[in-house]
Amino acid sequence: MEIRGIDIDKVKEISKIKKDNEWIKDYRLDSFLKFEKLDMPIFGPHIDLDFSDIIYYKSDQRDINIQSNWNNVLKPVVDELDQLGVLESEKHLGGMGVQYESEVIYHKMIEELQKKNIIFTSIEMAIRDYPELVKKYFGKIVSNSENKFAALNGAVFSGGSFIYIPPNTVLDRPLQSYFRINSKSMGQFERTLIIVDDNSSLHYIEGCTAPTYSESSLHAAVVEIYVGKNSHCRYSTIQNWAPNVYNLVTKRALVEENGSMEWIDGNIGSKVTMKYPCCVLKGDNSLGTCITISVASKGQVQDSGARMIHLGKNTKSNIISKSIARNGGNATYRGKVKIDSTAENSISNIKCDTLILDEKSKSDTFPINSCFNNTSNIEHEATVSKISEDNLFYLMSRGISKERATELIILGFLEKFREELPMEYAVELNQLIKRNL
């Protein structure tokens, strides 16, 4: 089944397919009205999308019920995911969900986590099975009037993950969701909602890929995370979208007292990426961290960064941005740090480093840093450099080829990001970087 183009009737059709209850249907319709009224972003790269030509819903599965056994998923889909390494990675995880086009087709969690009353399912299943819990948080951290693409997601969202970690619960292994776009002009609009209740912790990993087509595809996700008191959440992403994909994502976390939120964000592929993970440090002594890498090659614009909003006292934020531009690519840092008048004795550190590999590439930095009390401090450091000829000479003098020496220098430049990933994903990142150099 396929729905191409968007109007109020097609939003209602998607709602019918998803068997929405009344409040979700109303949310979709309200979001569509906001989508029609909101303008395209006035900052960042040019977005050339024909909204009437995008596929807003597609499912190739004969049965759209979520499976927990790969034998019940269409074999061509399983074979494709197996070649991408998805099935192999499941061995290292506490649970996995897979979205193919518009539907979550697979979800499974180990029995040990089920016994801890952890909920890990699709957003649709959560709306059906835990309506009051979802309603309490859904759309509260990211409003459907936030921007045009958040409104679009609110109107046509399909798939995505829901995670609830009960109080006093620590996970030993990560949970992962994998998102695959496999059609021309496809739009994927997953909605992820994560609640880490008090005194608990979670590491969640997201992977994204798509094949290359001449037509543009759109990935417009919304991620909302609630981090309770004394809790910790780490959200790791390695996205390797094809160079025809517009990757336009809104991600935000609300962090309570003594809580901490970490965004580990890798952007390798896509035609255009606009993504600025945000922490709202509401509680006293809360901590927000965002470590990002962006690799921009020919025809790519990686417009990424982070936002840190300090509201509580004694809050801290750290932003580390690593960008590589090559072969005419554009790697841009765009960030915002605001320390409110209520956020006394707060600290923010921002460090942006860019490596430009040739004369055709470029990098820009657009920071907005503001502090509204005199007991707090913001530090911002930025560097732009090329590969050092001295470093190349040193490595080559020890019998290493120029290509391999360049590769080693780049991997060293990205070390801060790589060391934050589980081993198997650090290896995957190395391979992605090598293929994109």
C-alpha cells in the first residue's frame, strides 16, 4: 500500500490505517493545519522538496503486525537487512526494533529486560497498550508548532520507538532501532518517545540507511526524551543515508534534577542534514553532553550542532563538534547555548573543530551563546585546519602510504567520537569513514 502526496483526506487515511484513537487523530489533523501555515526554515541550506511527490506511507508487508521472529518477515527484506549487518548486531543488544519504509516490522527484547518491566515497542503499540503513559509525554517536549517538519511529522508519523525504563532500573546492554528507506521519493516519519524514570539509565542506539536514487527522499523524525531525577540516558546515532535523502530531524531531551543526557551523533550520509540535538537542563545539577561528527562530501551539506538550554542551578553542558569537508562538501556547525537568569553557577563548554581536505570544500560556524546571570560561564573554542604536511611526512617516512597516513590522521581527529561508541559500532564507523574518504 502507498500514499503519495498530502492533504487532509490523506492524513485521515493514514490515521485510519494506524487505527488511531481519537486524541491521536485530532493531533494529526491539528499538526497538518500547522504544517500548511508554517514556512520553510529561513536559516541553513536550501531545501528543494516537492511535498506533493513524496510517499507519506508505504508498507510492503502483507501483515503489518510486528514480528518477533525473523522467519515471519518477508525473506527479501530479511536478506537485505542481513547484508547490512542488522541481524548480526542483534547479538550484542538487549533489544532491537526495525522499521522498513513506514512500518516497524520487527521488535524483540531479551527476557531479562521484560522481567524488569521495561517497555520497548513501537509508538503505535504503546499508544494502544499504554495510552495514559504516552499521552502524558507525547508532544510535550517537541511541539507540533516547533517547525514545519515537526508539524509534518505530527500529521503523518508512522513507526518509531517507545521506551519506558521504570524507576531504579539499570540496563547492562543497549537497545537499538534500525530505520531503512528503500523506495524512490520515500518519506519516513518515525516518532520516538523515551522515558527514563528516576534513578535509572538507558543506552539507545539508532542506525539509518537508504539506497541511492536520483529522486530525493525525506527523513523527518521527531525524538522526545524525558530523563528523570538521578537518571542517565545516552542516545547514539550513526546515520548513513544515501546522498538523495533530506535528513531533517528534531531531537530534544528534558533533564530533571541530577540527571544527565548524552547525544552521540554521527552524520555521514544524506544530501542535506539539519539536526541540532537539544538538552533542556530543567533540574538543578543536571548535565547535558552532545558529541557530533559530520562528514560532508561532494553535493552534501551537513548542517548540524547542538542546543543547550540551562534553567536549573549548577547545570553543566558540553558540546564537542568534529566536522570533515572534502571534495566540495559543506560541513557547518550551528549551535545555541542559553543560560537563563535562573541557572546560577552554571557552565557551558563548546569546542568545534573542522578538517578541510581540499580547496573546493568549506565550513562555517554559527554559534549563538547567551548568558543571563553573572555567576555562570560560557566558553567557546573553534578551529579550522587542513591535514598537517609535517604529520603526513612523519607517517610516510615510516613506510606508510599517503592514503593510509591521511586515513589515520582523520580517524585520530574523530577519536573523541569513536571512543564513545560500543566496539562493534566503532568498527562500523571506521568502515563508513574509509568508504567516504
